[in-house]
Amino acid sequence: MKTIINVTDIISYLYCPRKVYLKLVKGIKEPPTKQMISGFLKHKIFDIFNKNESIIVSSIKENLNEEEIQTLYKQQIVKITQEAVSIYSNMLKSFSISQQELLNSILEFMEKEINLRVSAIKSSLNLGFRGKELWRELKPKYLTEFSVISENLGLKGRIDRVRLEEEILPYEIKTRDEIYESDKIQLAAYSLLLQEEFGKKVDKGIVETKTKKQEVELTDEMKDRVLQIAEEIRNMKEAEMPNNFKKCRYCNSREECFE
């Protein structure tokens, strides 16, 4: 069986192969930070949210307005977050993470995601769908922070947003302004995973930054490049020192790298 390569390691490899070498070959891991722990908890919450969204939508038995649908979603997110906080309370305390701070950041992140869903639900409600039929006929559906793994491809990843309709559309969402080539390679990797997961061709994706939104054609050449990089990572024995030391300035592995 192939070693499973995380898509984020493929992007790190494009940025600095040495960093991936230290992590995967030398076994040097970055110490956990408050940001990493917050990210872990958010992923757990979004996993539960994705699995339970059908219950949320199927509970709608009448023609709610947009504000009422938003409230329904927010109530469920608060409930899921509170349950996660209870389970991981010791972890929160260890890293001085405020429960309210975590909840606020999740609600802020989910605002756009909820609005996308509200729009789709309202359109389906106007067509007369209710309850389980509403969920069954809902188009498009969205997945947030969707985890997918393929032993066949030897890849795994977590996709910021997936739009499910006649075509499947992955989104890579960045908090910066610029779009990089590595963002497109990341989408190509996700397209391979989604093709395996849903058995449908995925040949387009969206990169969304703070100021830009670009549709990207995901070619066979890009997908082959993903698989090539993954294989290079599996076969790594050594990696040269970086020659762009600007990259080293903010790297958490710089001390181990220069030993």
C-alpha cells in the first residue's frame, strides 16, 4: 500500500522540499501552537457539522425566511461547538484558548458558508420542498472543511469548500490577496480525491482570496504533476538546504534545518 501523502505536504514541498524532508524523513515535527490546536478543534467541529447538516435541513417543515434559516444553522453550530469544547476542555485550558473566542471565530468563518446554504435552501423551499425531500432535492449542496482520503492515490486532504451539483467544484480559500500557482496545484490534488470519492470527473476549481475569485481549469497535466510530487516525497532520502533564506525567517523548523 502506498504511503498516504497529505496535500498540504505537497504544497510545502513546492515551497521548500527541505521542510518536508525534516518532517517526514527525519521525523522532526513542529511543536503544537495555539493556532494549531484551534485549527484542530475547528476541523472536528466542521466534521460533525457536515455529517449532521442533513438533519438540520430535514427539520425544516415550513417556508422559513432567510433570517430564520440562518438562526437555525447558527444554533446548531453553537451546540456542536459547545459539545466539542466539553470534550476537549483540558486542551483548551492548556493552550489558553477562550471558549467564546473559539465560538466567535467559527461563527465568523461560517457566515459566508451559511449564506450560501440559506440561498440554496430558500430556492428549494420556494419550489415546495420540505423535510427530507428538501434535503434530497437541495441543489447545490455544500461541504465545509471536507476531509477525504484515497489509499489508491496515496493522498489525503481537507478541502475548504466543496460545491455538489451536476458538477463537483472544489474551493481553495485564502486569507491573502494574491493567487499563487501552488493554489492551483492544491486544487488539482483535491480534484483527484473528489473524483475517487464521488466517481465523477472534476476539471474545474475555484481559488478565492480576500479580493479575488478565479476559476481554474484542472488539466490532466496538473493532476499528473500532483502524483509526481507525491511520489518524489515518498522516495525522499535527503533534501538540499534552501537557497532562498527569506523563506527561513518565519519557518518553525529553521533551528533543526541549520544544525
